[in-house]
Amino acid sequence: MQRPRAPRRLRGFSLLEVLVAFVILALVATALFRLFSGALVNASAADDYTQAVLVAESVLAEAAGAKPLVESTNTGSADDGRIAWTTQVTRYTPPGASADAERVAETMPTRLYRITAEVKFAAPSGGTRSFALATTRVGPKETTQ
């Protein structure tokens, strides 16, 4: 007994259907590659930012730990020159301090100092990024002789 033949359109995929499937596959693959590429760029930027934070914390701690604290500015670089840093130690007067408080502060043997560490590093999109960390410390007044 002979089997009935399947209609022609049920025998397989046409060339047009295969081409459409390849176009869809190419679009999905392109989107995935862009997604992974963006994730790699973000991971690299996060690593650069983490390195810059570590450098800023380190130079801030070094400047704040100096004995005695004196007004100064220091610069340098780290990570093979990819991160530039600047520390600055300045006199500090709290905002809103009254004139009476400033007169009393002048009679004391100590002074408030503001220590700032600013770092600059390359941004993933070109240019530079920067941020600063700061702290306040009590130190002796500078003696002038």
C-alpha cells in the first residue's frame, strides 16, 4: 500500500524562512555582544574608580598623620601615572563660627586643620574624572621664630 504524500509546504523550511531565522539570530547576537561589551567597560571603570579611591584614602591618611600638621600642598601620581593626586593642609574655621569663638580659638595652643586629597584619573569616555576626600584634624599652631 502506498503512503499518501505530504503537501509540498510541509516538507521543510523554505529559503525565505531560513534567511529570516538567520537575521533574527544575528540581531540577537549583536544585542548580546553590545551588552557584554558595555558590562566590560563598566567593570573597567569601576576598577579605575576603586583604585582612585584607594589612592585618595592612602594619601589623605598620610597627610593627616603628619606630625606636626603644617599648612602645605603636595602632589604626586600613582598606578604608573594613571592617577594624579594633590593633598592640601589648610587652616580651618567652621562655617558659622562667631567672632567670639574665633578670638577664643586664637588663644588656644592648637588649631583646626582641613586636610583634602583630590585625585584625577581617566574617564572611560575620554577626559578626566576627579573627586576629593577631606577630613579635619586638631594640630599645634605653627610657631614663628
